[in-house]
Amino acid sequence: MASSDKVKSHKRLRDFSADEVVDHRRKEDLYLVIHGKVYDVTSFVDQHPGGQEVLVDQGGVDATEAFEEVGHSEDAREQLAELIVGNLSRQTGDEKLLASSGSAYKIYHKEPQISALPTWIKTMLVLIVAITVFFGWHFLLP
Ligand code: HEM
């Protein structure tokens, strides 16, 4: 039986926009895109042999590259057929929206960037410590 025949017959596939897919990025409601197909991995996330973290990290994004980089077996590819819920209907700009990385997703959505502020704060802290040590050395030591 070809793997596509294993898609459960009662399952109705539909088209998803990138916006819709991106909305399903939580562990308890987790979709990802592989080769243009949309998969609902919510029920599978706890059973994934590669761990749940990698799947949650790819939640709501295009995980094709990540999936292929691991070199998943035929068995893994057959499991995909059980999880498919539809096709991604592509629009201009989707690449950015579905960028395959948790961090790329955050950048696109302008979620707080913890890297920018701490760098600035760290520089200030280093300066404050340096100044304190300098003056402490000069005025407190005999
Ligand atoms: C619905 C999609 C996925 C399915 C059905 C799936 C299934 C599997 C299966 C069955 C294995 C065991 C090894 C094998 O048979 O290849 C596995 C391992 C693994 N998967 Fe996935 N996987 C999926 C998505 C992903 C994604 C998006 C990543 C992201 C990086 C990932 C990362 C891994 C890793 C790191 C391992 C462990 C590899 C090892 O220990 O050699 N998987 N996966």
C-alpha cells in the first residue's frame, strides 16, 4: 500500500493559509508544515522519538528543512500520513511568516527581543563595576 493510501479515509483535508498555521504553535495545539502539507502533531508530540522540544520549536512554521536535516526514516515518513490535515495555500510573504525557526518567528512578529536589551545593560554594568573598582582602589585602599 502506498503511504498516501494510509491517510485515513474519514479525514477531510483542506487548505490552510500561513496565518492559520502560525496560530497553531502551542504544544496543546501544534501544527507544522512539511513539503507544503499541514500536519497536526498535537497527539504525536509526546510520542516523538526525537523529543517534544524540537516539535514545539517548529510549531506553526515550515519544518521541512528541520525534518529533512534529521534524515528521518521511511517509518517516520509513513507516520506523517496519519497526521496530515491539509495543504498549505501559499501567498506572497508566507516564507517570512513560516520561517523555520522559533527565533525567526519571534523576529517577524516583533516579540520582545531579550538579546538587544541585556547587551546594553551588560555594557552599563561592566562600566559601573569598572568605575567602582577604579575609585575603590584609589580612595579606599591605604
Ligand atoms: C510530524 C513530523 C515528524 C514525525 C512523524 C517524526 C518522526 C520521527 C521518528 C519516527 C523518529 C525516530 C527515528 C526515525 O525513524 O527516523 C524521529 C526522530 C527524530 N526526530 Fe522526528 N519526526 C517529525 C518531525 C520532526 C521535526 C520537525 C524535527 C525537528 C528537528 C524532528 C527531529 C527529530 C530528531 C532530532 C530525532 C532523533 C534522531 C536520532 O536520535 O537519531 N522530527 N522522528
